Amino acid sequence: MAKPNYAFEKRQRDLAKKKKKDEKRQRKSEAKAEQATGETTPVDPAQSN
């Protein structure tokens, strides 16, 4: 039976953490930029009915 490759598993977990952290950072920066420019999605009352 093959022994587990713990280094590979750790690397995969670290890459997943980094990807998730980068996505969160990007979402925050987009939200901050949107707030700074005052961009909001206009709500059309005719579409809400």
C-alpha cells in the first residue's frame, strides 16, 4: 500500500486557502471602489411589480 503524501496534501490546502483569500480581497476591493465612486444599481420600480 502506498504511503500518503502529506506534503502534497498540505500544498493543496495552502493553495486553496490562498485562492479563497485572494477572491475575498478582490471582492472587498471591488466593493470599496464601487462605494468610493458612488456607483449603485438603479432600481426600476416598473420591474419590481
